[in-house]
Amino acid sequence: MAKPVRLRRLAAEDIDAALDHYCSEAGHDVAARFIGSVGRAITRIGRHPDNGSLRFAYELGIPDLRCCPLPRFPYLALYIERETEVDAWRVLHTRRDIPSTLAETNEQ
């Protein structure tokens, strides 16, 4: 059974920043495709939260932290499955220093 996905404030800000970037640099069609990709990733995470990679969980020592790539865009959704929901921490570009960014997120 699918679980609801709750976006943390930082994840929502990440999505907004990427959307602003795509609107200004690539146009509204690409921005709309990005939002569609985010929606598909969130749906997939809610339905199959255990399918995400544990790469950053091991690297950062954050148990159960998983990541899932966004279809057709260079972003990763980072999340933890909880008992009743999926806690989406961040949506980060793959060229960012993800371990450093997540270490800062974990401290908040």
C-alpha cells in the first residue's frame, strides 16, 4: 500500500529553485516537464520506498536514508521511509556536493 510523501521545507525549496532555474533558462515547457518528473518520482517513492539506493545512508551514517533519481532530470530525491509516511528531505542536483549538503540538513 502506498504511503503519503511529506516534503520537508528544504525539499520544497529545492524544487522551487530548480523550477525557477528551468523557467528562466530553458522555458516553461521544460519547467513543466521537470514538475511532471518530480510528481512521478514522488509517486514512485510513495509506492515503493524501499527501492531507493542506500548509498548516502552508508556514506553519511544516516540509517535508512535513500535516494531516487528523477526521470530525465539530473536530480535525486532523498528521503527516509517512516512507519506511516515517507519523509522527503531534499531534491538535489547530482552535481552538488550531496554529502556536505545532507550533513547540513541532518544538523537542522
